[in-house]
Amino acid sequence: MVKENAKTLLEINNLQIRFGGIKAVDGLSLSVKEGEIVTLIGSNGAGKSTTMKAISGMVKPFAGEIIFGSDNITGQAPNVIVSKGITMVPEGRRVFPNLTVLENLKIGAYLRYDNLTNDIDYVYSLFPRLRERSWQLAGTLSGGEQQMLAVGRALMAKPKLIMMDEPSLGLAPIVVAEIFEIIKEINRQGITVVLNEQNANMALKIGDRGYVFETGRISMSGKCSDLANDPKVQEAYLGKSK
Ligand SMILES: Nc1ncnc2c1ncn2[C@@H]1O[C@H](COP(=O)(O)OP(=O)(O)O)[C@@H](O)[C@H]1O
Ligand SMILES: [Mg+2]
């Protein structure tokens, strides 16, 4: 939910990321306002995941800057970035298969020393299915349940900004719809969301604004409703022909 005059929460200026000779991100700028859902779309290899990893501190930029609130977080360590209020739900969920649901949630709060009971309750109220499976090993959950757990774990750090990398990948449509409802609910409660979603149709429906990635740069950006009506976007990403 974006308020009028919402402040900029995240700003990326001229980001460059290289792996050996490969320019995975090549002079990219974007911004996210408080309360927005911002969607990233683009083909495979366009640099979306790498950009998210740079924001969360998992890859180091070659150049450019990443500003969160009033802090320059460029190149800072992942734990520092989590403690400032950014968490990421990685592609492929990455839950700890041999730990229980509850243990996985507690790991999401590893930088906190206050009482977690209310937050665990909050996550269980968003995902009643996780409450029923509190003592179940995460590796035995279905794909959709693992995705819920990964989102729940990211919420346990009490983020201001949550980033989700391909949350719908490999999930049945009915489960995807459920995950998207939760994303909206989290956002209604005041958490800003950056969403990298291969299902561009859904991404542009849920998002406020979007950025189109092409070979490490932004080729287009704007309100999601405008992007969804753009002929180039329709042809390249929404499967509609001219
Ligand atoms: N750890 C890595 N080592 C080398 N190249 C990488 C690595 N991670 C990503 N890349 C390359 O960076 C580019 C962008 O990848 P990525 O950010 O995963 O794209 P997207 O998420 O948009 O599909 C691709 O060419 C990819 O092969
Ligand atoms: Mg990716």
C-alpha cells in the first residue's frame, strides 16, 4: 500500500556486477518507495537475481551504489543488511530440510534477541498450514508449503523490505494464487515488496510499478498497468502477439 508522498526506501544507482568477464549487471538504476510492490520482469539471464543478491549482500558490486533509507549499504555483509531491514526469499526456497518448520522459522530471526513467540504466531496466522506442521521436517513439506516456510522465515527478521526471487517457480496454479494472496497481505501490513516473477502476467497484476530487465540493464519501467498494456511488453513477456 503506497501512501501519497511515500519516501524512497531503496535506491540503486548505476549498479555494475561482473563475474569474470561477464557483465551480469551493467549500469542499472532503480528505486523503490515505501509501501510499494515493485516487480522485476525480463528473460532468463537478464540480471534480476544478481541484482537482488547484490541488494542482500550476497554478491559484491563492481561499481555503483545501493542506498537503503539513509544508509549506503553497497557491499555490506548479508547479516548487516538483514539487521537494517532487508530480507530475501531465495529462488528454490532453500529451507533447511533436516530441521523442523519451527526451527527454520527461528533461524530467520537469528539476529534478534527479543521474544519470538508473537512473531511465530504471526507467521502461523498467515500460514495456518505451517502451524499444523510445526514439528514436521521441512524437507518433507510440499513445494508450496516450503515456499510458505521460506516467506515465513524471511518475515521472522521483521523486514521493512522483503525480496522474493521466483516465488511461483514449479508450483501448481492454485498454490501460486495462495502465495500471491499472502504477498498482498504482507504488503497491506506495511512491508515493501520487490518481486522477481517469471509469470509476468501475475507480476504485473500484483505490482504497483515494474522494471523490465534486458541484458543487465533496465529497458523499460513504469506503472504495472501501463507496462501490461505496452505492445512490446505484451509481445515479449505476456505471450500476446501483435
Ligand atoms: N555466480 C555466477 N557466476 C558467473 N556468472 C553468473 C553467476 N550468477 C549469475 N551469472 C550470470 O549473470 C547473468 C545474470 O544472471 P541472473 O541474475 O541469474 O539472471 P536472471 O535472474 O534475470 O535470470 C547471466 O548471464 C548468468 O549466467
Ligand atoms: Mg533469476
